[in-house]
Amino acid sequence: MVSITRYCKRTSWPLLCIALCLGGGQAGFAAEEDGPPFLIRSAEVERGEQSYRLRGIIDFGLNDTVLEALHNGVSLTIETQARLYRQRDWIWDKQVSGLDRRYRLRYFALSQLYLLTNLDDESKRSFLSLSAALYNLGHFDAELAPRHEVLSGQPHYLRMRIFLDIESLPAPLRPLAYMSSRWRLKSKWHEWTLDI
Amino acid sequence: MDTGYLIQRLNRLLNGPRLLVLALLLLLSSLYLMSGATEGSATFSQLYIILLVVNVVALIILLALIAAKLYRLLRQYRDNVPGSRMTMRLVAVFMMLSIVPVTVVYNFSLDFLHRGIDSWFDVRVEQALEDSLELSRNALDVRTRELVRLTEQLTLELSMETGGLNALTLNSMRERTEATELALFDSRGHVLATSFSATSKLVPALLNDAMRSRINQGETYIGLDPFHYDTLHMRMAMPFQSSSKLNEHHILQALFPLPARMGGLAENVQQAYTQYKELAYLRQPLKYTFTLTLSLVLLLTMLSAVLAAFYYARRLVAPIRELAEGTRAVADGEYGKMLTPGKNDELGFLVNSFNEMTRRIAQARDEARESQTRLQEQHAYLETLLSRLSSGVLTVNAEGIIHTANTAADAILDAQLGDLIGRHLEGLGWRHPHLAQFVAAIVPHLGNPQQEWREEISLFGPGGRRTLMCSGSALPTVSGLAQGQVIVFDDVTAMIQAQRDAAWGEVARRLAHEIKNPLTPIQLSAERLRHKYLKSLPPRDAETLDRSTHTIVQQVETLKEMVKAFSEYARAPRLNLQAIDLNALINEVLDLYRGHKDIRLHVDLDARSPQIEADLGRIRQLLHNMVKNALEASDTPPTSLYVESHCLQEDACPAVELHVSDNGRGIEPELLAQIFEPYVTTKPKGSGLGLAIVKKIVEEHGGMIRGENRPEGGAHFTIRFPVIGTQAVPNEAVKEQKA
């Protein structure tokens, strides 16, 4: 991709380059991919007094491209989605509850802090290092569903994924993010059967 | 709803100007998108990807449409479809006119855009921002050091506190140090005591795991905290040994507000630096985005222009193509071709003129066709008329070339004139020598076509002498027949013959009436004179009287015989018709001549001959006359007489034919046609009425007789009688006689 970009600069003939980017950008970026994907290491549902809580541990692998953007003032929005389903024999499974958590990670140059904002309740936490911020972000603990909605004795399973929200990136960056696999940071849908 | 119908509707919807309008709308959307990108508005932010996708889809659709149109055009060009070459040229010209300027503008715009974006950034500005950030940090460091010392002092005081760590102590410390917030944590991060300057605040800024981990290792956390309050705060977290619990340390967290001036400046520097860094980082993506947007606009513009080129080229060429097709159709003879009426422009005028022209041509063609049909009908009518005419009709031009001839002409002239159409009249004489007199009589009149003429022409052919009444008159001048003549002729031989027969009949009747009556008194008077004076006269005078009266009586007898013969010829006896066997009657008559020393009979009769209806006496007289004629015709007896009978089955008209031939001197050719007239004979003896009476008897029985010379010498007569149950047509008989 780098070579293509240079060619575009030199010849000012970007039409061809756009076509090349549209057609071959996927392969080009994919070949340079070096960071690990988002990985849900573990997840468990604990029964509390009033509700069931979801606790998970997630590894975030931010590649150089994303880190460069972060350290240049670009906010990263990371979204966690969890769905609890009850299995049914004859009809489709029922979604018991859904959990969407969005966090924004931002770097402040003057204070050299990483600020993690929970976009649902606007609570903020600052970190001295990126690893600390990601560690905090990766230790997931949230209320999944009220107890009365989960029927004991019934088979349940949980689906969960986490991804970087490209739509929240600055507009000029979005087309490139759509075309580049380096910005497509996400985990697969992970699924666990729960014993409730 | 049918899929085909939907596709048809879609085609109709996307066809023509609608598609162009749609493309234009997409183009405007792209321009709006570009404008939004420049402004960085929220609307653009939301619609960017949608518009991008819509534009790319529109681009693909346009490309597909153009490819389809180009493919169709190329195929038409290869198949030499009228108008395809012109369409190709127009499309090429339109494309050149639109693509070249747009591409030039695009290149300049792109270059201008890139330079414009690059001009936003300056190394010096970036350095200045870096420096101001560093300066801010240094300024904060001075303050930080003061606050670190102050916090150390507070922790020292807290470590020596023996009365327990409570909120009151922290409260007095906060008031003394002007801190906004003081919080005391244990090593696990649990809040032990807090003190806030703001009464609304209840929960302190919490220590996270990383901070707590570092502090528990003896380090002091120092940092700017822009998050917990409206203004920038310096956040200090420092461990200290508690006097009450020797094995456990506590953490003091203090938040000191920066001076308002310093805080505001630091805030501004941080904000400006962050924005500049972000903008600098987004510089390349921004270029890509603008390039992408501009390229989309360019492509949409170009493709729309190309599509418009196809559309307008087709519209422009459509009437021309239609004209070409129309011209080809007219060239192929399809004069009913009408083109779609054109608009009110030059091409429309051309189309309307073409329509008017084809309409007039079609009208002229219809009229010509109608005239031709009328002419053909007239021709057919004339053909029918001519073919049914009993008169022969011949048309020749001034040079004597035969133009037309009817069937009656063939029959009268006994020649196939159809073979001679287009040839000179003299060819008729060469091919048929017996018509030489006919040609010789006509040719002199060809030199003076305007003068009508009428002439009686005698022909001498195998059938004997024939008389034609011929008349000629000028033809109106028509193509190919300039100054020609129409020659009409009739065979009047039979008519003349009939007139002669009637004349002779009248003569005979008058002779019988005027001469026969005085003859008897003359004879009686002569006999009385002889009887009275023969004895009284001297011998010499008596001898003279005897000889004279004898001569008178003898001549009167002769005259009587002659008058009798004439009356025989002239009288029309009532026929006593009955069925007779002609063969039996022939044998009966010929039996009278068998053994005659002057005649040798050769009889060959057809046993299948049917009976005929005839008067026995008259037929017997006929046979006697024929035998006598043969006997008288011979100079050197004995005469050979050949008598044959045949049964004919011709033309559904069965007949019995009797052939009588002799080996005499035959008939003079010039007398062949008059042989059956009274007193026409070549014999030294005879009354000259024998054959005339024979012919009369034959005609009384509805038959016909023909006389000709045998090639080996002698005469040959053919007599034909109709059999019972058939009626001989007199005309037919006459015609055959002519032949």
C-alpha cells in the first residue's frame, strides 16, 4: 500500500490508484497485518442477589496504525456486545437480555494520560499508560440480566464480541478504515453455554 | 406483476432523459458530499458512507449502461446498420469534448486541493506548538515541585498523627493548603477519609489498579487531572507509613487547582496541540477522501457525459437513420414507407419532405398500376375480341414488321403467324409460298399508311383458288407501331361460290320456265309440218323438209335434255331421308359397272361404317355421277376407279368418309376451286353439271365434298356424310371445304 500511495503522489493520477486501492487494498493491508486481533480470553456469568453479572477478560491488540492515530489525538471507540439466549426446542431461541457497552479511549499530550470514558454513563477514568487503560478496559464486569428473567433449569448460552467502531472515527479517516483491514479490529462472536 | 413488465417499466423509466436527470442528481449529491467534506459537517459525517456507496453503485450502473450501449453500437457498426457510423463519430466527438476538459480541470483541481491541504500545515507552526507544550509542561513542573513538597509535608504530618486519621484532620489540612480535594486510602485503595472544598462532592477521584500498584511500590503519582473538575487540577498521590498500623501504609491523594491563568493557558495549549496533531495526522486521509470524492465527481461527470453523448447522438441520428432506411426502402420499391414526423427543425423538414415525396411516389405508382391493369384488361378484351373474330386481323408497322395476328388469320391463311411476330411481312411469303400473292398485294400499301385501301386478293394454294377480301387502315401512333396499319381480311370464296350457285340456280329455273315451255310446241309444229307436207312435196323438197324437221326435233330433244338437266340441278326435291347402309348402296351401284370394259374397280369399304341418314335415290344418283365423271375423265380406257369408305371419329363428330379416285387427267389447278360449278369441266364430253349436282346432293345431306389432284395423277374426291345422331354444321363443312 505504501508503494501505491507514493505512486499516487508522484504522478497525481489518483483515479487509477483509487481503483487499485478499491480492488487490491484488502490484500495489501492484510499482508501487513501484525497485531493480534481482539481476543475474549474468558467470560463468566455470576449469579448475584438481584441479577446475573457478566465478567470477562479481553485482550486488545492495537496495531501501529491504530496506535499512531490514538497518539495523534484520534479517539477510539470500542464497543462490547453480549447477548444471552435461552435455548428452545421447537422454535427459535429467545434473547433474554442484551448488553452493549461503548468506551472511548483518548490520549492527552500535555498530561500524558489515557482517558477511558464509559459512553453509557459518561464516567471517566485516566491512566498513566496505555497498557493500564487496556487492562482496565479488558476486565469487563457488568450486569447482564435481572434474575427473574433467567429461568433456572433451562439451557442458556451467551454470545459476545468486541470491536472497534469505525463509524465513530473522524470522517476523513473512515473510507480508509473501511478499506483497510488494519482498522477492522474485532473479535469473532464467542459463544458459551451457561449452567444456570 | 410480471417480471418482464417490471423490467420493461424500469427500462422505460431509465431510458432517455430520466437517466440523465438521475445521473445529474447523483452528481449533485456528490458535489454536496464534497462540500460537506470541506466543511466537516455532521450531516456529511452521517451520510458519507451512504453517499459513497450510492455513488459507487451509480458509477457501476453507468459503466454497465455505457458498456451495453457501446457493445450494441459496435455490433450495429459491424452489421453496417444505417446511422451506426454517424452515431459512432458523434459519440466519439461528444466524448472528446466532454472528457478532455473535465480531465484537465480535474488534474488542476486535484493539484490545487493537495497544495491547499498541505498549506494548512507548517513545520514552524508544529514546532511552535511542540515548544508551547514543552513550555507548559515546564511551567507545570515548577508548580508540581511545590505541590510535591507540600504533599510530602502533609504525609509527614499524617504519619505522625496519633489521634487517628479522620476527616477533621484532612479538613484542616485542606483549608490550610487550598487543596480542592484530599482523600485518604488504605493500601488496597479503600477510602478512609475525604475532604472536599465543594459541598456537593461526595466521592473522591478513585485510584485505579495501575496507580495503586505504582504507589504501593513507594512511588508518588503526579499528574494533571482535567477530568474531575471544570478546571485543570494537579493530582498527587503519595504513600506514607501510618503511626497506628506499622505494617500497613496509607495513601494520601490531593487535588490542587492550578491558577486560573495558568490552567486556562495549559488547557488552550493542550486543545490546540491535540487538534493540530489530529489534523496533521488526518492530512493524508483527508487528501484521499477529497481525491476520492473529486474522482467520483469526475467519473460521474464523465460517464454522464458519455451517456448523454450516446443519448443525444442517438436522438440526432435517429431521423437520419430513419431517412436512410426509408431511402433504402424506396430504392427497393417500398413506396408506402412513412417516417415518424420530425420536429420543427431542419431534420424535421427533411423527414416531412421525404414523407411527402414517398406519398406522391406511392400515389403515382398506384395510378400507374391502375393504368397498367386497365391496359391489360383492355388488351385482354381486345385479344378476346380478335380471337373471336371470324375475320383475320393483322397489324404491321411502317416497315412491314408483323406486330399482332389473331387466330382467324392463322386459319384463313393456313399459316402459324404467331411464329412470325416481330418479323417482316415478306417472311410470310418466303415461309408459305401460297401466300406470296397476299404479301405482294399488301406491301405496296405500307408505303402510304395514311390511306385506307380495300382489295380482293386471289390465292392459289393446295386447296385451290381462294378469294380474300382485304382492307387496310392506318393505326393510331403508339409505341413500337409508328405509322402502322391494321389489315383485316376475310375468306369470301364460299360466299362467292354461294352467290354463283344461287345465280346458276336462277338460270336453271328460268331456262326451265322460259325455254322448256316453247320447246314442245316447236317440236309438235315441226312434226306436223313434216307429217302434212312430207308426202305432198316433191322428193327433193320432201328430203329437205324431212332433214330440217328431223334436225329441229332432234335439237329440241337436245334442248329438252339440257333443260331437264338444268331443272334437275335447280330443283330442290323433298328428301326422303332414311337410314341406309352406304357400303351396301355403293356395292349395289358399282355392281352395274362390274364387267364394263372401260372401267376397273378397286373397292375397299370399311365394314365398321355406321348407317347414314340419306335419300336413297339421291345418293344413288351421286354415286352414278361420280362413276360417270371418272369414266369421262379418262382419255385412255380402261379407267381405274378406286372407291374407299372410312369411319371417322374426329372431333366428337363421327362421319363416314367416301374416297373416289381415278387415274384420269386430273383437275386443272386454276379450276380447282370452281370444279363444282356448273359448266366448269376439262372433259371433252359431258354436260358440265355432274359434279355440280354431286356437290348439291352432298350439301343437301349436310355433308361436304373436296376435290384435289392425286400426286400420281388423276383426281381424288373426298365426300363426308354425317352419321345418324349427329348434325353436320354447315359452317364446319364449308370451312373444311375451304381447307
